[in-house]
Amino acid sequence: MFSRSYTNLLDLANGNLSALDYGGSGGGGGGRPPRPRRMQRTMTTPGTLADLDEELAGSVASDVQSSLASDRIIVVANTLPVRCERRPDGRGWAFSWDEDSLLLHLRDGLPEDMEVLYVGSLCADVPPADQDDVAQALLDRFRCVPAFLPRDVSDRFYHGFCKQTLWPLFHYMLPFTSDHGGRFDRSNWEAYVLANKLFSQRVIEVLNPEDDYIWIHDYHLLALPSFLRRRFNRLRIGFFLHSPFPSSELYRSLPVRDEILKSLLNCDLIGFHTFDYARHFLSCCSRMLGLEYQSKRGYIGLDYFGRTVGIKIMPVGINMVQLKSQLQLPDLEWRVAELRKQFAGKTVLLGVDDMDIFKGINLKILAFEQMLKIHPKWQGRAVLVQIANPRAGNGKDLQGLKAEIEGSCSRINGQFGRPGYSPVELVNRALSSVQRMAYYTVAECVVVTAVRDGMNLTPYEYIVCRQGIPGLDGSGSDAPKRKSMLVVSEFIGCSPSLSGAIRVNPWNIDTTAEAMNESIALSENEKQLRHEKHYRYVSTHDVAYWSKSYIHDLERSCRDHFRRRCWGVGLGFGFRVVALDRNFKKLTVDSIVADYKKSNSRVILLDYDGTLVPQTTINRTPNETVVNIMNALCADKKNVVFIVSGRGRVSLEKWFNSCPELGIAAEHGYFMRRTRDEQWQINNQCSEFGWMQMAEPVMNLYTEATDGSYIETKESALVWHHQDADPGFGSAQAKEMLDHLESVLANEPVSVKSGQHIVEVKPQGVNKGFVAEKILSMLTENKRQADFVLCIGDDRSDEDMFEGIADIMKRSIVDPQTSLYACTVGQKPSKAKYYLDDTNDVLNMLEALADASEEVSSPEESEILSPSEEA
């Protein structure tokens, strides 16, 4: 049976999944499949749990090092690159490689010694009784692992969620009505998740997690990364989306938007054809998950719980080797001659598209009609040949599209046609690759007017065909001028890479018509130069270049997998892996209490927001529990307890007025007092704040221009907050403001820093690290070196404190045997060595320390810090 050792993500579907079980009836894949025979797989080194590292044994991933040294890549896609059909005699199945499959061609860019294994479904409906034999034959002969989906699951997975929900949405179609795009159907989503789970089981059956790379393809398998990452924390996973990714304004309409984003973020590298698609994905992560990306040395990355998820932008290319070999086929020459004879004296414009509502076929035909009207010189001379590849299915949308296209063709041919001349030739049938290449060869220009398309390799194929045959321009010269022209929609993936093409908005019929006219009216020299430029790009950026570049970046993205500690956190699609330094540990109450009891001079430094009270709470006033814990800790004369916060002193003084012995460092330590009865001290030489009159007008300028932002005025600092502004615009404004303020305040004794949704201007030298050093130095000068130091915080300003106390240890300001606990709140990259999960953990730990405190009555310990011995 399939492994069920990992959490079933279907629980998130919030529906009854019994209908999706194998018990459903129906022919083909509908019945319960027989118990599958175990397939050959690479085994890991044998071992017992006792042999594993303790930390890894407790993890979801039991990562035992493999005995194999070579790498292998498992390519996972909805369909295998294999053709499968029943033999004519009904005995068995015949298999062959699908030579047109991109998955097959990507092998050309992989290292020669890298084994490639494919996992996917078959286009054929294989009965359950044959599935074992088919699976074994495909594995032995083609290194393919088929995933057999029950028929009802397959229908709702592919024809339901993929084609009725994801495909329209990713191509910018919203389901405003039930007839316009597919409304979200929870049962289709459940089937989608189940299908992805079945794919994951097939992958896991043949997987060696320490050595294998996983490369997942396209929108059919967006949920697969979560299943695989939950099972193996350190698995090397890449994903490439071959369709567009919509803008956040459209994507946010998807009810399961967060689940899909979080699943994709379980990958190590996510690939897109264009920067626009990547930008939309990054915008969705920012607006819906609060994640910001960084670009470093040319690489874009998202920090996701300590893991850097790489973003790869690389348009796929064509298979140059295959295309050049096809150009040598004997059938091609006579087909070209036949077409030249058919279109003698005519200028051919060519369109090659699937019969699809997103291909803009009728827009192209209407633009051609407009060109004939505006430029009558082309009447009788220009021909638009439109090849419309038939599409499976016969829905209402497809029927209406066919009728519209055929109606336009009939009207144009009736208006402009004459004996021996039809302006529009509609080829409404599937053509072989050789037939298609013959049309490419005779075409003066290829026109692509798709309103939205992932990549579209038609222009690339056309360019190579125009380059590859002697005499393609019909001149018969030994050294013919090779030329080609392209009119391409700006909404297709290949458009940015074809800088010599005439880019158009296909919805604008008039400009598209003018572009067609320009493309065929240009000088021969100009056509030749554009062709040469395009051919240089297409011939060097082929599919092998694409796959080689992707695998190189995937390897780079996974380089630190086995150098860091990983935890699996969360349930369902909320699951993610937290990757942190191996020295980063959770602070256990028992260990800190033991050191606490042994110590005699303790310093406890606590941040406030996000540490003692949650960041998400509206009422930031400390509750009774917090106040009681502070008083209990301060009652122990061995303790020096400080609240070290960025908040103003007025708020902190008011909130902790009932804690007479509690020290407070306000505004990151600019103001400081050791007890309630002492006066506030200023820990900075800067007493002039003329810079505020310079900084405030700049901040006001950005506040007025950024809806949702505001300025917080402190006694020693100015803080601009933009957490309630539009995420993208707020971040951009913050960067701009940072540069602006640094320029304006260049000669002032202040520092300008950005933080979590803030830009802050404060006096130089004011930070929490300085506070920690001052408190510990005062103890040392009083000959009471601290032998226990605990500091807890949750944000960037607290990192100064963590860094400061680590440096203090090296400078002998504290006892050499000091128990040092620098602790951050939340599992995230930090300079602290310990973490606690949340504010509840912090309070529970502090409460345990308060309970462990002993009453000290000896007079020499009544005051650790005497006011008369102030440093």
C-alpha cells in the first residue's frame, strides 16, 4: 500500500472526501486498483533510529546519508513524454517517446551522467488490470513512472479545477457568471489535492531523498511541493510554471490562494518565463503573506522561515537539434515548392495557433481586414494563412469561437476575394510538423495576436525555418538573404526576448493592422537585420540552454540544505520548513532555571512589543500577569530587570508605575532609569534636535503621498510607519524616503534606518546594544560581575542587543562562567542562539524564573546597583 506516514492535506479541503475514494464505479480507471507491485527504487543506507542524530530523529525528515554519489533528477508533470496506445490485436500496449514533448527535450541540457526519471500520467485510459504491467514496462524501457488516477478524480482534477478554474484565472479571466469562466467548486479543489497526493506517492516510491532533484512542471501540480516537503524536509525541489501568473488583483479572487502560494514556497526554486510573471507572484507573496523579496548579485530570493526560495526568470527555447534535423527531411522540399506555386506572386502572412479563446485568432483576422481597407494596394497581393490546430472538446466557448472565425473569413473573402485569390486561407485541421515548417518557410511574416499566453514558441520555430533552407526567399541564389518578420502580441511570454519584432496590443485592431502593413513593407535590408538578431538569440537560447541554466540555479539554491537544522512546522498547506543555524536551539525552561538558581548576579533585559505582549494586539497595556511577573523578578535582590523598548518613556512609565524596582530604557535606550523613584537619564551627548525640523517636512511629504502611513514623534526620534499602506507602494516609498533622508541629514549626528514597516531617524549611537553594555558595565564597576544574563526580543532592534552581549563576553565585562541566554521570539534567522515560539512561551519561562527566585535577606545583597555608584 502507499505510505500514509505523513499528514493528509485533504483535511484542509473542508469537505467530504469519501466520494473521491477508489470505491467509485466506472470503466477504465474508475474501479479500485489492485495492490500495486513495488517498483525498483534506490534504497538509502540501512540503519536504526538509534543511529540517527537525536535532532534529526525527532524531525519529520529522517535524512540518512545515501551510499550513492551520483545525482538523479525526477521530472514530474501532468503527462509523461510517452505515447501509449492499445495494440491493434488487443494484446498489450505499444509505447513510444513523444518527440514533441518539452520534458523529453530538456534532457539535452542536463549532465550526461545524470539519470532522468519521469513521473506523470498517461493520455491513454489503462484498465486497472493492465496497470501493473504497463507501469513496469514504462519503468524498464523508458524510465517513466505512471500515475494512474481514478476516472472521476481525473475528470474533476483536470477538466474541473485545472481547466475551469486555474487556466482561465491564470489567463486573466474571472468567472463573473457561470458561463464566463469556471466558478470555484470545492469538490474540484478536493480532487485536485487528491490527484497531487497520488502524484506524490508515485514520486516517493522511487525517491532517494538525499541524492535526487525533483523538477515539477506547470499549474497542474501546484499542491505537490507541500506533500513532498512534509515527507522530506531537505528534499531538493524545483518548480517551473509554463503558463502566465496573473496579477495580484486577479489572483486574490481565488478562494484557495494562500494554500497554493504556501505550497509553492515549499520549493527551493520557482521558475517563470518572464519578469512580469515573477513580479506578479512576488506581489502576491507580499500582499497576501507579508513576504518581501531581495535581489542579491543578480539572484532574486524570498526569505521564508529561514529558507531562501529562489526565483528564476528564463524563457524556454526550442530544440534546435530536432528542428534542424526536420529541416533535412525530403518531404519538406516538395511541400515548399508546392506552396510557392500556390501563393505565387502573393505575400503570405501566417498565423499558427491552437483553437483557443486566448489565442486572439479573430482579432488577427479583423486586423488583416482593416489592413486591406486602409492599404488597398495589398488587395489581391497579401494572403493571411491561419492554421487553427483543433482542440479537444466541443464546449460552448469553442463552438462560438469557431463560428465567429469562420464568419469573419467568409465575410472578408466575399468582400475582397476574386477568382484565384482568397485573402484569408483558414486551415482548420491538424498539420504534421513538416507541413507546418513548409508554411513557415514561405511566409513573409508570422503574426501572433494571443491576448494571453505563457510562452508561445511559434515565432522561434519560424525564425529557424527561415534560416535553415537555401533559397527560402525564392531567389535561387547560392547565398540568399535570410529574412523574417514578426508581429507579436505584447501579452505573450516570448515577446520580451524578440526585440526586433513589432509588438502590438492585439485588442487594438487599427495598430495591429498598421503593424502588419509595416512588417511586409519594410526594406529587404531591414528584414534581414532583424532576422539575424533574432536567429542569434533563438539558436543560443534553446531548450538545452534553458534546462542547463535552471538546474544550475536549482543546485545553487539547495547548496545549504544539509548545513542547517530544519524543523517541519504547521498542518496541511500551512506546513513549512524552518531552516536555521545548527547552533540555534529552543530555550528549555529546565536548563535556564537550573542556571538561574546557581547564579548570584543576574541581568534580565526584556523587549516589550512582541515579547511581553503580542504584536497583533490592539491594546498594548500590560496585563496583570505581566506586571506580577515583573514584580516577582524584581523582588529577588540578585536580579537587575530592565524593559528595553523603542517606545516613549511616558507610555512605559505609566504602564509599569506599579513596578517600583523595574528598570526602564525607553526609545532604544536614549532615556534610562533604574527604578521608579529615580530621575530619567539621557544616554547620549546629543542635546540639539534641530535635525527634526529638517526631517519632519520630508516625512510629511511622503505621509501625504502614501495613504495609510503616519509619523510617530518621540522625544529623541521620528518614526514613519507604513504597515497600513499598500504593501508594494509603502515599501517603495520607504526606500525612497530612506535615500531622501540620508541625503538631507548627511551632516547631522543622526542615523536613518529602515525596519519592519518603518523608517526611523534617531541620534547616532542610540541602540539596545549600548543599553546592555552600560548595565553590565555598571555591575562590573560595582564589583558584582553578572554570572547570568538573559535578554529577549523579537525584532531587528533587538539584534543590536544580542550582538552587544556576545561582544561583551569577549571583553571580560561579565564573569567568564556567565550563563548567557540571548533569545529571540519566533523561529527565524537571528544573532541570538535561542528562541521561544511566542509571547506565551516567554511569559511561561519568566514565570518559572520568578517561582525559582529565593528571598535574600543579607544586607550586602540589598542593592546591586547603588545610585551613588552610578557610572
